Amino acid sequence: MARALLTHNLPILISFICLLFIHHVVVSNGISDVSNESFVFLPSPNSTNDGDRSTMFLPLFPPKEISRPRDEQLSRRHLQKSPSSARMPLHDDLLLNGYYTTRLWIGTPPQSFALIVDTGSTVTYVPCSTCEHCGNHQDPKFQPEMSSTYRPVKCNIDCTCDNEREQCIYERQYAEMSSSSGVLGEDIVSFGNQSELAPQRAVFGCENLETGDLYSQHADGIMGLGRGDLSIVDQLVEKHVISDSFSLCYGGMDFGGGAMVLGGIKPPSEMVFTHSDPVRSPYYNIELKEIHVAGKALNLNPQTFDGKHGTVLDSGTTYAYLPEAAFVAFKSAVMKELHSLREIEGPDPNYKDICFSGAGSDISELSKSFPPIDMVFSNGKKLSLTPENYLFRHSKVRGAYCLGIFQNGKDPTTLLGGIVVRNTLVTYDRENERIGFWKTNCSELWDRLNLSPSPPPPPLPSGLDNTNSSANLTPALAPSLPLEHAPGKIKIGLVSFDMSLSVDYSALKPRVPELAHFIAQELEVNVSQVHLMNFSTEGNDSLIRWAIFPAGSANYMPNATATEIINRLAENRFHLPDTFGSYKLVKWDIEPPPKRYQLRRLGSPAVRHSFREGNKASHLLAKQGSKQAMCNHLLIMESPPVSVLTTIQIQVFRNLVAGVDCLEAESSELAR
């Protein structure tokens, strides 16, 4: 959901006088934070106003606890760089859930939370065990009394204090009439098994009250990535443990999830950068100058995208919002290019969505029906958008899509939400005051960046135990190997598990690639590591065996990675969309490395000859075949039963066609 704030309605004259006095001060507030000083209008996709995606009030000045003087702000650029970074997977889906989440572990022993990543918020907060009015969220509330490393932040001159003036507090209010308030605490924060960054002490909010959407949402809380002292990014930079940069990569229209990095990464050579001025605005802004539709520039004043805060990039907002003149021109230009489509009513009568039918369900074919869009920056560089970057699926009409770009009321600010950067790596290079964009497949980001497999987690602080007692395991998920074969005692080649779903396999088969993507997200591994090993049916139910192999070309899986996967399975920290019906995990195993790469052990000369001939066919198909034929070939090979021989051929073919994304529609064609 968009994280925009509701502030008090101060008289315009007072706001203007305030602006005259303090316009030269560098502010460092996120787009979502409360302010009682002044406000700016930005849109809310969750509220209505005569059928339009209406505007919302956003703060212009930072709350007391996150302001900083200009010299301190500028000095941050010269912090010593560190090679450490925290690689973290993203979960959920922007349009289905309204947000993306990642996991943080807080306390000793660690307590896990699913937090919405929000570049417009400057504080990270989770529900506290003392909360008087908190919703039923994804995970149990944080229990400060159970953490040996938790410390309350005592009242001081730099924060807002409670009535007793003993402890620092925070409060956030949002336009959709939701709010969060609580106390500030400090504890050890850990970033998961893909992170090379050691756990760090950080300040966060411990909620005592939440209302509205914050109360009803599935996610536990917010991870604030905006500019400000309480931002998790600012805190890590101040400790000199990461460089002043972070990156987000949102999944596409077909698959949610994605990835994020706290700290710097080597930017791909194709990444397009634009200047982001922290003095101009407290928000992450970019210098957008033109929008082209089908190669033609919109006829607009060059200053159209420079009003008020300019063009703001906000990960917590779902859609994109343009100034009135820009939206009218954009809508007209797009509709002129839609020759074979029919305009239809939107899925929700409360909104005046602009929707079209007749484009088909194959996302890869949308560019044949909808025009390309280019965003041109002040430096002449451009970001090319595909239809999934400005459309969302019509929820009631198959093969229909709606514009995900709206008018921003009468406000001249341009707001670009997550839809614009789907399947785009966005690097917020705060140290060099720039933001970069690189189109890619976010579900396979680490492979696309040619990053090595995740390093083993760094040593935990004294007393921080990242394992869980076997007493917490459910009987159905008890280890099937003797205790002496537990992770840490053997070399682990793969982790396998059985999944029972209340879906007939004939209906499930076309969605196997999609299911594999969700499994990869939930277990925080690359989708290329997830393999279907076997299946059986019982009535209308399906029993599928999956295996998680080592990343890349590694023969062994790090013990810490295997342990984390097993913990997720054992503790039921595994969630699939409702569209897959009810499901349960039946058992798991850890196994030594399979002999999948050892051709000399495959049996008779005839078997080895068959293997070589199969690989020849795979190479030829990968070189000359169509995308449809390649996806069909891959799904045939992966259809059970899958032998060791076939597993090798699958791996060979996957490597050959690593850039091909086999979509659900293509898989459905094979299933028929």
C-alpha cells in the first residue's frame, strides 16, 4: 500500500511563512513520515474521490527525531566505504498485496519479522508484545523481555519523549487513516543467510498502537529506507559497515518477489543513472525531462516534471501519478497506438480505470499490442519501459489490462511507484547523489549480476543463536535422517521435501514453473536451484517432491544455508498464494551430493551415448529453436519421473537457455 501521511490542515499563510524561513535547510524525511509543519499533495490508490485515484497529504518537513544539520548531511558522502553488503530476498507482490516485504531478525535470540520495504519511510517498526491495539500479523509480536540485548532508547534532547520523559517515542499517521505509534528501542538486527553483513545494533520502533490498514495488513511492520537518522540505511552507514547505497529489484507481472541489497554493488554497464538531489527534496527524486510514447515525445513544457518536489521515486506507492497536463497527453498518446484493442470498464466501479481487452494473457506478447514508453532524463539518458511497467491486469476479464498511471490531482509533483520499476534493478546511490536503473529479471538477480553464491553468515554476536530447538518441530516435519547426519556433520548436496497440495496434477502441471518461483522466494534461494524430482496423485490431491540444489556450479550447499532452509520448512515459515489451494509439507531430507555431474558413472556405454545425443539436441534447440519450443522441451524433461540422467540434461539445458523465462501461458500450451 502507498505510505502517504495525513497531517494537520495548517493555514496556507503560516506554511508559506515557514517556507521563507527554512527553505535553505536540508531536510531528510521520507515520503511517508508525519510532520506537523506543512504538507504536499500526493495520490493515494486506496481512497476514492468521485471515482478518481485521489490525492493524499504528505509531509514537507521532518519530525524532530530525524532532522540533521546540513554539514552533517553532506559529510556522509565521505564515509569510508566497506565491501560488506546485505543481500536480502523480497516477498509478496506489489499489486496483489500492495507491497513487497523482506525479513529482519531482531533480538537475542532472534525474532523474525516480515517488513514492508519503503523508501518513503524513515523508521523501522514492528508490533511490540505490550501493544494494546495491534492486528493479527504474519509473525508473533516482538518480545523485548525475551531479548537479552534489547535496550530502550532513553529520553534525550534529540527525540520526542513519553509523558514520563523516560523513553523516546515515535508516531506515524497515514492518509488512508491508519497510524502507528510506540517506543524506540535498540537491539541486534540480523539480515538473513544471504547477507555477508554481520548483525548490527540498530534503533527501531516497538509498536504499542496501530490502526487502519496497518492493523489489518498481513505484513508485520515497515522497514524504513528513506533519508533520516532512524532509517536503517542511515544507521548502517553511520557505523561505516556499508557504503551509502542500497538497491531494490521488484518482480514482474507474472512473478512477485524480487531482491534487495543494503550497501553497494558494482553497477551493470547498461545501468542508466540520473541525478538525485537531496537538497532539492527530502524524498528520492530524479530529473525526468520527457516521456516518449512509441518513440514520440509528449508535447509538454520542459518544466512539467519539475514542479514542487520534482519527480519522486517511492517504493511504497503502487502506481504512478503524473501532473494533469502530462497525464492527459500520456493517455491520449497511448490510446492512439491501440489499434486492435477495445476499451472496457475497470474491475472496480469505485475507480475510473482505463482498461482494454483483446491483448491476450501472454505477458511476453504485450509489446505487440501496447506501445513502448521511454522516460528521458536531464542528462539525455533514458529508461525504456515495457507494458508491464505501466499496466496492471484486469482482475475480472482475462486478457485485459488497465493503465497503472494516473493523474496526480492538481498537484504538480510526479510520483513514480513500484509499477514503473517492475523487473528493474534500482540503485539508490546516495553517496554520489544519483539513482540508477537496469532492466532485468529480478527473480534471478544474483545470477544476472554474476554474483557468487551467498557467503556463509558471519559470526553472530555472543549469545545470538540462529538455530531453533528440535522441540519446536511438528511431528510431520521431524528430520528423517539420524541426528548424526544433521547439517554440520556431513557434506550436503541437496535438501529435498515433499509437498501435498489439494490440486489435481493435471491442473497443477501448467503452473509448475510459477510454483517453483514461489518456493524459491519462500526459501530465499535462486529459482535455478529448485527442481521437481517426482510426483504422485491420490484422488484430487498431488504429492510433489522438490529438491533444492547448491547455487551455481557448486557441488555442496553451505551448512548454514541448508540449516536455514530446514528451519523454514520445520517452523512452517513457508507461505504460498491461495490460488494453489491448501497445502502442507510432509517431510524433508538432507542428502549427499548426487552423481548428476559424473558422466562416467551413468552406466553402460549405450546410456552414455543416449546422454550425449540428448545434449546435442538440447544445444541445437537452444541455438535455433523458438522460445515456445525451448520452454516445451524443458517442461518435458522436467515432467516426472526424472532420472539422474535427465537431471543432468535438464541442468545442461537450463544453462544453455538461462535468459529464457518460460511463462505460465507457454507451459499451459505444453500441458494440452
